[in-house]
Amino acid sequence: MSILTGMETLSAFSLTQEDWHNLLLSEGGTVHLLPFWLDGLYKDRSIWTKHVSASLLQRLEDKLDFSLPQISQVQESQDGTVKFLIRFKDQFEVETVLIPFHKRFTVCLSTQVGCGMNCSFCYTGTQGLKRNLTSGEIVGQYMVAMNWLKQKNPKSLKPSIVFMGQGEPLHNASEVSRAIKIFNNTKLLDIGHRQMTLSTVGFLPGLKLLKDFPSINLALSLHSPFDQQRKSLIPINERFPLNEVMQELDHLTSLKKRIITYEYLLIKDFNMSDSHVEELYQLLGKRPAVLNLIPFNPFPGSNWERPEREEIDAFKEKLVAKKLRVMVRTTKGADILAACGQLKVNKLARKNGTH
Ligand code: SF4
């Protein structure tokens, strides 16, 4: 049974190029109209005034919902991070975050309202899954953030995308896959497949579908190389243990020749010992992998502490000495609680959502 309840009329932003082609033809349009129509939808609607007849436009408006989700709140951080609270038609809300990175922004998109994965470092998980977002709502979040950015600075580049907001993207694989096709299509939003990263906690049924997705970057929330400890952070590790997840990732890397990023939350006195270094080496040493270290962002009521700068550096050095490729993620937007894992949506809060 579908849990999609957010849209009554199909969103115009959930249609692929092929869908538009078929729909325009069935409504009496021509093939030549398609590029003008798509440019009008994604760039500037005034294009329609010149190229689309009023009657065709009316027929399409009767069939589809052309509206975007609403911004119900915007917070801007001193470092340029912007956090939006985005409201859908059924009044459910998610957070969407614009993160400055060099000369470009990255937009962090949500894929579900709530989440069913119940990760212990993330409050969203404790709220349970409310519903999946549709592809139109996922694309809609992007459009809203991009339009806001363009209004501030018309010369701003199109933001890159990370699927790291609220929800487990592979638990909503079909809608996320459709959204990626819409983002990636050169006639629609034209975002390169290397400009998109999907982050998962290792939801195996969804991972198995990735071979049919456009080939975007992939990140796995690892957080511990030990099953027992990882399970305490990511409960679905019980159903889908790390060795099965790694097997599937190996299969994917051989098929699609890609390097996988492994996200690793650094928690003081928890997952930063020498045995963790050794086990990480055993796990990743021979794989095409980048280890992304993410210092834990404390939140009110959290049981864990962020390690000191010296501890982070020492852990990193030990991994580098093992010839692992390691990065440390810098914190953005901490003053507006938009840093990774600090997102909070009314009662739906997401603490360290580094999936
Ligand atoms: S970290 Fe991600 S997958 Fe885990 S509960 Fe939070 S939103 Fe869900």
C-alpha cells in the first residue's frame, strides 16, 4: 500500500522529459513545443506567453499542479548557510538547507517526513515515518531553494544536491530515483550526476535498486566498523549487517566504477580507539573509499560528547598512516542549528542525521 498522501493532483515537477513529451502530444501540442515548454517550467514562465497557446496552457493547468511548496521559515547563518522550513499541501513540513561551499551552494534535501530508521543519534528517527515525499515534492524543495538563491543573487550557480536531509532516501527509492532523473535531465534541471550525492544508512533492499539509478555519488553512514556498536547507533544494522551491505557496495563499485564515501561520526570515548583504526583499515584499506570524519554535533539532551580538536587530529593521523583517504567535515550553520545533525522541525527534530 502506498503511503504517499501529500498530493491530490499530480505535481508538474514530478514529470520526466518523456512524460512531458507524451502529455504535450496527447493534448494537441507538437514535438517542437517541448523545449520551450520545459524552459518555461524550469527557467522563466514568460517563455510560455510567446510559444504556448492559452487553451493548451489551460488544459495542462487543469490536469496538473504547478505550485511549489511554501517556505514557512528561513534562517540565515553567519557563515552563509540558509535553513528553510518547507511546508507541503497537507501541512507537513521538512527542512531544506543551503550550504555554501567554495563559490557554489549545495542543497541538502529531505526525502521523507519523519523517518522509520530510528538511528539513536537522530531525533527524527524517534518520531517514526509520517510519509514519503513524492518526486514532485523533492524537486519542489530544490526549486524553492534555488529560486530564493536567484532572487538574492541572479548570478548564483545552480546548487549541487545531497540527499542527506530528513528521511532515508533508499526507503523511498522509487520517488528518489524519479527525482534524480528529473534533476539529471539536460532539458529539465540539468544537474550533473557528479553534482549529486545520496547518503544511506545501508537500507539493503534500496541499495539493491541503486544499480538502476542514474550513477550519482554514494555515501554510507558507517559510524563504526563493529556490527555490535554500529547496531547501537543504526538499528537496521541488525537486519542488514555491515558485511551484507559491503558486499552490495562492492557489487555496485564494480558495476559503476565509483568511489564510495563512508561517513563516520566522531564521538568522544566511543568510536575513536586504536581498534577502530585497525578495523577501519581492514574494512576499507582495499576498497575504493573515502572516509569522511564528522565531529559529533551535541544537542540538548544528547548522551555523547564531541571530541577535542587534538583527538580528531590524532585519529585522522592514525588513519592516514594506514594510507586511508580521509577528510574531516567542517561544521556549517551551527549558529542556526543547521549543522549536520542539528536540524529541528517543530516537534520533528533531526539531531545527527549523517545518513
Ligand atoms: S539519521 Fe537519517 S536514516 Fe537515521 S533516523 Fe535520522 S533521518 Fe533516518
